[in-house]
Amino acid sequence: MVSPFHRVQRMAWREREMRAGERAIPEEVAVALSYNGSSHAVMMATPQDLSDFAVGFSLTEGIVASADEIRSIDVIEEDIGIELRMWLAEPRAAALADRRRLALEQLRPVLDGGAPALRPGAPQR
């Protein structure tokens, strides 16, 4: 597990003189969250209490209504960051798949050449 901080040497003005010491600097790593095998988001986070982070993110984003709807969380450490692989219980897994489909349907006009007003030669209002 990546340490949540590293220590550095520092100099600080204390009681009318410079004093040497140490300071703890928080680490942050890229943390990818995936649900049922599909990527969802990448965040920067301190690499500690990652299962709690995964549950809190899932609740806040409305992906689950309770932690019990997450069947499992795997914390996978890689050289470039950490992946939090979550598997959802039904019906939440199906609800998330529907949510993804709806988001793609709403994005389809942009992917197919942009909104009509953004196409070259489109009349401007």
C-alpha cells in the first residue's frame, strides 16, 4: 500500500531562531472507480481508507442507496495509480447500466457531428 504521506526536512523560525525539523506532506494518487467491469470516474485521493472512499463516493453519486448494495470492493494497486473495482447487487447494477445508456443517448447528437447550431454553415441566431 502506498503511504498516505511522506516526510521532508524543513527549517522553521521558532523562538527567535531557525530550527530544523520534519514535516509530513500528504500524498495523492490517481484512483479509478469502476462498477461491474466498467470505468466510471478517476479522482485524486490520499491512498488510505479506500474502501470507505469507494462507499462514500457511491452513496454521494446516487449509484447505491446503501452500502449493502455493493457486493464487493477490490483495491488493485498499479504503478500508475489504484483501481477500486466494485460489483453491485441487482437491481442497482441494472439501474447503473440504464443510467449509462441514457447518458450516451443524450450525448449521441454531439458525437454524431455536434449540436445543429455548432455545425459549420449552420444559421446563427
